[in-house]
Amino acid sequence: AQSVTQLDSHVSVSEGTPVLLRCNYSSSYSPSLFWYVQHPNKGLQLLLKYTSAATLVKGINGFEAEFKKSETSFHLTKPSAHMSDAAEYFCVVSDTGGFKTIFGAGTRLFVKA
Amino acid sequence: DTGVSQDPRHKITKRGQNVTFRCDPISEHNRLYWYRQTLGQGPEFLTYFQNEAQLEKSRLLSDRFSAERPKGSFSTLEIQRTEQGDSAMYLCASRNRDSTGELFFGEGSRLTVL
């Protein structure tokens, strides 16, 4: 069985400050891990993915995430938040075969001017 | 190909009526997924197809729900005898044979049951 827990339902940062969105996962297999972003009234867009290559993964819009097997974590970071980053972010785990793909409950990111 | 398309985008129905949603995946993608998303929640997995075979169904998919992908291309999700609790956004996604690949999502079909 696999599951994913996003540790914060809401995160608020000031523009220009770092962003940290936390995700822990549980999987019986070697998982693939993803972060997706959903802007209001928009579809889900892939930010980045980890698939057992480099543990530090770089994505779009300056986001990156680090896979830490010992901590079963895949936290999303960005050095400097921009107003346009305000959105809902989902951590996603997929089993080795890419069959069942499970979403976390989401973290809403607020960016203050 | 412009991506995953879903139809209709919005559906308002009365309780007890049947509704059907259609999803057209990216043409070369053999894997197709249905999710349900309610306000403030992450997408919940409903079911998954590889080609025309429905390989897994969530416990969320009660016997009022049925999904098909008859020719391994488009898929339909039917809800019979709708209830107010069925109101949600129904999302379709597809993925190619690369099991580690990105899920491409449609814009979703929003269902409102009065």
C-alpha cells in the first residue's frame, strides 16, 4: 500500500522569501514521486518528478525537491517566492508499475506582497 | 493533439438523474485514470485503465458508478441515480507506456447535483 501526507494544509510566505512545502510518503515499492501545481480554475500541471535517478530534482519555475529515502520525504522548495506562485500544490506517489497514483491532500501557498 | 479533453465541462443535474462524462486522452497514451476532486481536497483515485482493461477500482467507486474504455481510446464515466454527495470535479488523466511518466490532466468535468 502507498500513501502520501502533506504536512501543512496552508503555507504563507512573503514575496522574495524561501518556500518549503513538506511531503512524506509511504510505499511498499520503489516509488516515483511528483509535485503538481493547480492554479485557481486551472488544470493540474507537473512541476517536477523523481524516478530513482538524482535525488535532487529540478523543476519548472525555479522549484526543486529532494528525495530522502531515510526520511521518506520529498519536500518542495524554492529560494524566492513570487506572487504568481500562489496556488495549490500536490505531492503525488506512484508505484513502480505506474498503476495506482495517489495524491496528497494539498498545500495551499499564499504569497504576500 | 492538444492534450486530454473532457466533456461536458459543467453539468448540473437533479438528484436521481444519470450523468455521463467523456474523456479523450492523448492519442498515444495507453493508460487512463479517473479522479474525483472536491473543494479543498486533493484528487481521489477512482479507477484506472490500461488500454481497454479496467485494472483497478477504488472503494470510492460505488455500484452507481461505472467506467468503460471500449476500444482503448476514449473513456466514459457514468453515475446512475446521482446524489448530492456526488457533486465534485471529475478529472481524467492519461499517461504513456513509461510507468514513471507524467500524468497529463484534462480540465475536468464539474458536476453539481441539486
